Amino acid sequence: MPEEGKLIIFSAPSGAGKTTIVQYLLTKIPDLEFSISATTRPARGDEKHGKDYYFISKEEFLHKIAKKHFVEFEEVYSGTFYGTLREEIERIWANGKAVIFDIDVEGGLHLKRKYGEAALAIFVQPPSLEVLKERLTGRGTDSKEKLQERFAKAEKELNYAPQFDIILKNHDLQTACIEAEQLVSDFLRK
């Protein structure tokens, strides 16, 4: 069993900018490695298995739940599961790196509770719910029904922000990226 390392958790409602911030940090901080989540949803656009997600069937996902292969998982949208495989975290720690997550809010809080002081949990807060809705609609990747589901989930998720170690306000993406880099660098030096 590899020695436990550190975890950096970025959570936010869909469209708040967490993925862009995480991608920025991966280019700036060499001691980080991205934790690839498993999901039962189909790939979007040019997403690749083993790079963006581990795309697996619902049956395989449920089998892995039964075998306790996940450190956290949930049914994020009806019939669509996401989760973090224990072996993924151990693989990254074995490489001597800290694990960075781009994860939904409930999954992020679960990881923080599980790993405590070894984890830094950052909530990326959008300027407003209206801006978030504009961003999600502008993506053009979701049906009207899926957008309504995302909006409802986002409203609920914004209420979880105070439970995170840090609320990072994303009014300006470049500023948020620079602030995130400082927060993560300071945490890794502890």
C-alpha cells in the first residue's frame, strides 16, 4: 500500500469554471496529477477513455461499488453514476504526486470528510446563478431538459459552499486561476 499523500479537491456547479482552473493548475504545478473519475455516462465531444474519464457500463460500475473499489461515488443525475476509484488515488500517490480532483460538490465533500487534513477542498463560486445559466446554455452540449436538471442541481450545490475549506470566487477566470495556483502551492508546501 503506497504512503498516503495529499489531495486537492475542486468542486463547483457545472459551468463555474472548475475544469478550466484544474487544467491550468496541471500546467503550472508539476507535483499534481489529475484523478480520472469513472462514469456511466457516454463520452461527450472528443473525450477519451482513460484521459477524461473511465467510461464504464452501469453494470460494471455497480459491480465495483459492491466490491468497494470506490472511495466515493454517487448517482449525480438519474441513472448516471460518477465515482473515484481507490486504485486511481493509490496510483498517483505511488508516483509521488498529489491528487487533484475536478469533482461534483457532494463527492468533493465526501473526499474532504474521508481524508481530513490531507485534503484541501476548494469550492469555485460563479459570479451569479444567471451567469452560470448563460455559460451552460452557451456550451450547446445539453438538451433543454438536461439544462433544467443542471440549473436545479447548481442552485442546490451553491448552498454547500460554506462547507469547503475555501470559496474561490470566479468573477474573472485569469484571476481565479492565479489565486488557485497560490492556494494549492501553499497547501503543498505545508
